[in-house]
Amino acid sequence: MIKAHGGRLVNRIADPGERQQWLEQIDSLTTVSMNRRETSDLEMLSTGAMSPLEGFVGREDFEPICEQGRLANGIPWTLPITLAVSSEEATSIEIGSPVALRAPDGDVYGILEVSDKYRPDKEREALTVLKTTDTAHPGVGYLRRTGDTYLGGRVTMLQRPAHQGLEDYRLDPRETRVLFKAKGWNSVAAFQTRNPIHRAHEYLQKCALELVDALLVHPIMGETKPDDIPADVRLECYRALLKNYYPASRVAMSILPAAMRYAGPREAVFHAIVRKNYGCTHFIVGRDHAGFGGYYGTYDAHTIFQQFEALEIGITPLFFDHAFYCHSCKNMASQKTCPHGSDQHVFLSGTKIREMLTRGETLPEEFTRPEVAEILRRHGVHSILGREFEEGLVALMRRLRTEPGAPANAGARADAGARADAGVGAGVGAGIVRADGGEAQAEPEISLARQRFVVPDRGDLPPLDEYAHLTAADGSRRTVGYTEATRGCKHLCRHCPVVPVYGGQFRVVQPEVVLADIEQQVAAGAEHITFGDPDFFNGPKHAAKIAGALHERHPDLTYDVTIKVEHLLAHAELLPLLRDTGCAFVTSAIESVERIREVAELHRPSLKNLANIELWHHPRPNSPAARVEW
């Protein structure tokens, strides 16, 4: 069987004894919060998918990766796998010390043994790896959003990230290698996708199957662009296609828990090397592999392989031209095999596909199999509005009001251009049909960008005393107002409606906006404020700033917040601040019964320390809060 990249398949998953040893000292370690991409990287590093890497890269490897597409020892490696922290966080982290790695859901998933701490040149990283510094590129936007210091070092994974609904299709490199050996497959071609498979993809895969023993359909299921089709919908499409149109004895499917970088040619080589670690001998490379917008040439992902010797990459790339159905040929073909003009070719853009789905039309069988078309039609959407959605909602409503026959798309394209200039992803195509039959929108509104929030206009609302009130422990009644310090949530609780929209991310509302909103409610008679954030401690520093400023302006005003159990334990040092700034009570919960033991084990020292602490005690005589003890 093909050897792993670098000659050895890495395994950085803690065995039960090692895991227990780390858990016993977790609370004494500095904690670093990972985003979704870094969490995916931790899993890929630990399972050996990113062999020969054993952890996040230090400066010694970072610079040659960026400049030459190689590790310091000369082994080809095209993408820097990094863990970013702010400069403030970096000051408390010592080289040679382990740190706990906390995922967006609040759990500690691993340990990093810090061997390097450095400030990268992110402009140079963007230019060399992504070939652009344009903030409209999602990879550049990611670099701008993350911390300015990178931590390098070997990792150890303590627990696996959840892939809800995908567990049956999650195979590690060791497991796919066992599968291939058991099946007697000596040559396996991997197919990378982040979209449903249509007839052109099927054509490439079956061409490859004529050359090798088997095919591994290996879809990306880590973080992708917000406007990509959701993972569960894609998985349903893959299952339907493989069941009806592929030989079961020669095809396997497994998810790849990697995050997309949209790094084009660099990512094509990376994807090939990763599949080599999974035991594949061949890798299908199509047009504009891992591309985004017009940042890369159509076949740059093919030519980049010429920069490396075949033996040092190890896996054989299978390069394919753009495929389509030709009416004259009456079959699937490509520019290499079809002599006919483009007027005979069936090619549907994403815009056209979504327009047809919106109108309830069936996608032509020349483009996609009917089973897949039905799944996409059933899950079809008109527009995507998420996260900070106010601007997008306003823009969408304006377009919906366009008179029939008017150039509905003119404003949309101008808006999209303005968003692109501001570093915001433009919309993908669809159509919305008005109730009167006229098409009001040729493109959907895709609004997932960060915005400056505005102070809510509450002028036309009924008086506050017609809403909720708080009955305090002393029997007094206090008029209640409401605001939010953040939007979204770090957690991925299964019961929560916030998760599908924000996907484990959150955005802070500017402090001046929050405080101005509270000011107008105090002026209207509010004596208590409820913070409606799903978790007030999603951004603990932001929360502390809001609480301190609120108390300074209105020392007699009380408030309440919602904080998940894990965050109460993780940020116990902030509880006295809440007590002293007027927090009357905290609403808290744990996601499920099965999580109780896990949380208790992870935070056992904290639980012991908190057992007898008086959390809230307001000495002011007019305070409504009762004394609450754990």
C-alpha cells in the first residue's frame, strides 16, 4: 500500500491513560480558543490526515511553506496549518508549556505543546499562498479576522469533534487503509467535492474508475463558504447517486473533516497529499479546483503539479478538462473529445440551477440525475439571510418591490460590487417570483457580512410597563427592558435555533450601541435589563466591558444574563464582576444529560472551588436580588 506523506502516518490521538492525565491538569493550563477551521485542523493533524505534520507549524516551516510550498526539510507541503491568537493572549503563553485547546462549542478538544510563538507577515502569506490580498477572497478575509500571533507545536487530541448525522461516514486514514486492504483495492482514486455531484462529476469519476480498482468519494465536510449547500443536503445527494448509478463493490464514501481555504492551485496539491495519507493512489483534479471567483486560472490547479517531482508528491494526479453533455454526441464529453460547438453543450450555471429550482422546474437529466434534482428541488432556497441580517433584509425587500418589467438586477449588481469592494462575498444565483407573476429578483440577497449595528428605534412601541416585569425577592416590582450585546453563539447545542444560522460563530454589537439602547429604555422607565444573548460569555471581555460601563452609568440598574454551564466554569473569575455590577440572576443550562458527567470530569477542580462561593450578594438596601448560593 502507498506510504503516508513523509513515510509515516502520524497518530496524535491520546490513549485513555494519557487523556486522563491531561484532564487532571486541564484547569491549571492556559486555554486557547480555536475557531472552526482550527478545530478541523486539530482533528486532521491528530488522525494523520496531515502527515508528516504533528501539530501547528512553527516559523521554521511556515516561511518555506509560504515561499516555496515545502517544509523546512524539503518535503512538499503547500498550505501553512496555523493556530492564531491575539498579541494579548500570546503574552501569557510560554514556549515549552502546554496549553488547552478549546473548540467553538466550549469544550477542550486537545493540547498544544508550544514550541514556537511568532508574528507572521500575513500580507505576504496571503500573496504567496492565496495569490491575492483582496479581502473579498474568503481566505484573505480569514487572515484579517484572526489573531496576529501564531503558535507552533505538537498537538494531542483528547476528544473528537462531533459530526452529527455523519458519524457512519467518518473514516480516519488508518480506517480507509484497512478498508482498501480488506477489499483488495491496490489502486484507489479519490474525488474531492464540496457540492452535490452532477453528471460532469460522474463522468470524471467513471473515467477514473476505468483506470483504477476503486473510487473514494471524499467530500469536504468542514467549514465552507456560507452560501455552499449544507452538508446534510449534499450527503443525501451522494447517497442517492451512489445507490443507483455506481458499482457498490468498487466505490466507497467517507467524509473529510477539513475546512476549505479556497486557495486554488496550492489547495489542489494539499488535497492530493491528504488523500495519499488516506491510502489513495490517484487524485482527480478538475477545472478550477478549490477556486473562488476569478482569482485563479481555469487550469492553474493542473500546472502547479509541474513544480514538484512525481515521486516526491507520491500520489498520481488525474487531470480532467471541463465536462458537459453534448446533444450532437448524445453523451458526456469534454473539449478533448467533443468536436461540436458550445450551442450543443448542456452547461448550467449556479444561477440558472437555482432559478429553475425556484420555479419548481425539473433540472434536465443531461445535467444531473433525477434523484439528485429532486433532493435539490426539495431543499431549494430563494435567498440566504443570516448573522447580521438587517442590511440584507432591507435590500431584499427593496428588490421584491421592483415593478414587473423593471431592470430588477441593476441594483443587485451594484450592491454586489459594493459588497465585494468592502470584502463581502457576493450572492449566488437564484430567482424570486412575485405573487403577481413578475420576476422581482434575478439574484438572491446573500447577506452574511459583518455590519455596524444601529441603535434600535423603539419610539413607536407600547410603554415598557405593558411588557414583562421582575418581581424581586423583597416583593417589589421592576420594569424590564431588553437588549443584546452579541449576535450568534459559539456553542452548537442541538436544541438551539441559533445554530443553523450562525454555525458556531458570533458577532459583538458595538458597546456604544448596546449602551445607547439601554439609555433610551432607562429613560422610558426600565429598572432592569434582560440581556437576550444566547450566552453572555461568548465574548467574556466584551461582556465585562458592557457590565462595567452599565454599572458606572446606572449604579441602581439591575440586569440578568444567560450563560451556559461550561462558560460559567471556564470564566469563573468574572462572576464577582457580575455580582458587583448589579446582575440579579443568571439563567443557565447544560445541553443534555449525557454531557453532565463529561463536564463534571473536565471541570472537577472548578466545581470544587465554586461549591461554597456566594455568587450574588447585593448589599445595597434597594437591591431586588436575593442571596443565592451554590
